[in-house]
Amino acid sequence: MTSYSGRLPSDLITIERFRDLPEALLAKGKLESAGIACFLADTELVRTDWLWSNLIGNMRLQVRAEDADDAMAFLREPIPASFTTDDFGDAYDQPHCPRCNSLDIAFEVIDRFWSYALMLLGIPIPVRKSNWKCYACSAEWLNPEEDSDSAQSPFNSAEAPD
């Protein structure tokens, strides 16, 4: 990785914008691990007051112009369906959506809709839930290992597949 001795290059271009700092830092780390010099702009302002993020156009991930194509290709790589860890040598299969088979999923522990609704009413109590959500098709389902006692579909009743 190239060192710039405290000065940023003048030919920086923005290749991605992030609202949330953890996502921005993950993308920055991915590029740096590939040897692509990159910079996050406006992170200090967003860290100071998160509400400014939308006003300033979010945090910007910037690279040199000659690295832009390589950086975009590297960030757009698909999520691997499985991978092997160096420490244990075992293959790990990524969880996937049972409806559309997408790997773009996350485990949710807080029901944001009801938690925010209660917060607007002046009751700051988080409403808990324990399910998976697919960002590709919006399906929600329970963890199959936890729900193995019942013979129900892995989908929540409101999210049954078409």
C-alpha cells in the first residue's frame, strides 16, 4: 500500500457512499487488504453527529482515479456461498434465504418498526424478535435449528412464499 505522508492525493474520486460507519469501515478494510489505497471522507463529521450524515451526502469512500475500476470490481464481488477457515480447516456454508436462495441476509434481534413507533410515543422500549431477514426478497424466517420441534414452515406466517 502506498504511503502519502499525511497528504491526500488530488485525484481522488468517490466510488461508494455509506450512511453507517461500520459498513464503511468494512469496505475500506476490504480494499486495503487488496492493496488498494483508499480514504473515508466526512467520517469525523458523521461520528460527531450522526444526523448530519444524510445532510452531507453520507460518508464517501474515495480512491485514486487509476484504482477506481479495480476497487469497484473488488467491492462488487459476490458473497461466497462457502469458505474454509485457516484455523480449523472446516468448510463453512453461509446461511441463505429459503425463498430466493440469496446470501444477502441478516439475523434481526429488534423489531425496528414497533420499537421506533413506541419511541415516537415516548416509550423507549425495544421490541425483540429473533429471525432472519432477506434483503433481496424481504422474506423473514425463523432459525431452522431453533424451530426444529415444530413442523411449521421456516417462514413467519406473514411472510409465506408465493
